[in-house]
Amino acid sequence: MQCQLSTHSGDEHYGLLGDLVEYGIALWLRWRERIEVSLVVLPDCPVVAPRSDGEACCLFADHTEQHTWEDGSPSRPQVL
């Protein structure tokens, strides 16, 4: 599992496990320093790209910093 966040505020990392039956929520794996691991259900990020294609962000609501459609990727991805 690789962290989906391009930037972090703290030591929490998130990996998408899958969409749930209900629209707009997904199951995520959250971990800290490979010690604490938990499953969390989080709402989807509601932000879409300001471009004409309106690409949706593939992260969860209130994530830190960049949306998935913005330029940038993790320089050293955290892996669980």
C-alpha cells in the first residue's frame, strides 16, 4: 500500500482500498510509522479541477494541500 497524499501535515498516511456502495464515500487504510493501522470510511473530496474537463479529486474531503489533478507527486512515497 502506498500513501496517496502528495504532501503531509503530520505523520498520517492514507491508501485507498476502494469505493463503497454509497456514492461519495470510500474505504481508506490510515497508518502512522507502520505501527498504528486502521480502516476509515471518509467522504470524497468535493473539489473539481477549474479546467473545462472538471476532473474530480480522487482523495478524501479535507485532505492536506494538493488535489490529485494538480501537478506534483510524492518525492518519497510512504509505503506500508
